[in-house]
Amino acid sequence: MTLDEVISEFDRGFRSMVGMSRMSRPIPESDVVGEASGGDAFGEEAQLSEKERAHSAGLMRVNHVGEVCAQALYQAQKFATNSPELKAKLEDAAREEEDHLAWTSRRLKDLGSRPSFLNPLWYAGALAIGVAAGRLGDRASLGFMAETERQVEQHLDGHMYTLSANDHASRAIVEQMRIDEAAHAAAAIGAGAGEVPFLVRVLMRAASKVMTRTAYYI
């Protein structure tokens, strides 16, 4: 990896942690919001109760943390591989995850909330895991990517069940994220991802539960 690439990745990582990510796609908007508010996807907060708003903010904070971790994982895996093809796949996925970061950051602001105070800790932990996965080889790295995206997709499915039916803005963001994560997993599998051992999958789920339960509040 060249010096310019290292500087670029450092910049992306810093922006991930402080909530200054760039977006290459507009924030998703549901048809319901567009019709009801003239295209303002973030003008519906008055329709949410205080409890609903707090729950949406907690879930958005969890999703934001997940995207911070995704940036760290992809960065570490890009550093570890010598394959230009794998680097390109990781870069494409990371760019879409950066959109997710920007969307969830914006939604948190609209809900009157904030990202997790522990973002630097989450980022450092994910970076270490990504380095470990990358050192196992490209097939294992792709397998880890696929399993991570599958678990995130399931996690987002759960959010769609608990988000208020009136929170169309948050639901539109989560739905597009879910579609993107499924595509990332499929791309990794298509590129030759290896199977992640059962014990590793269990540990990944356990670590995810700790992170999500903590990030919901802190």
C-alpha cells in the first residue's frame, strides 16, 4: 500500500470516529415520507413520542457504531491483502459503508442525539480483528467479511421489527443498509469466501451483543 493510500485510510478512519464521513449517495427516503412531507425525510420527529424517538436514536447509534467497525475491518483487510481484486472489492464495500455512516450520523442529529462516546474503542477493536482475519489469507478474509455482513443483515432485520411504524425516515435508512449488506455478503461469497468455523461465528455473535447493548446507551 502506497503512502497516499495510507494517508487516505487514516483520514477515513478519523472521519469515521468523529462523525464527518462523506456520502456518495443521497440519504434514503421512503415514499411515505416523500408524499407526507413534500420530500423532507427528516421532518417527522413531531409525530414520534419521546420513547419512540429515544429508541430510534439508540438503534441509530448502534448502527453508526457498526459502520465505524466496518470501516476499521475493511481498512485492516485492505492492508493485509496483496490482491488488487480483493482490495477493489473491499474498497467498494467500504465506500457504501461510509454512506451508511453519514446517513446514521445525520439521522442521530435529526433525532436530537449523538454517536457513541466509545467510537475510538470500537474502531480499535475492529481494526485488530480485521488484521487477524487478513493474516489468515484472502479466502478466510472474504469468509469473515461474508459472515460479518450476514450477521449485520440479520441485526437490521430485527431493527425493522422494533422501529416505530411512524419513523419512516429511520426505516428507509435501515432498509437500504440491509440491502447493501446483503449485496456485500453475496459479493464476498462469489469471490471465493471460505466457511467461518462455528466457534468463531458464535464468538462474533457474542461480541456483537456486547457492542450493541452498550452502544444503545453510551
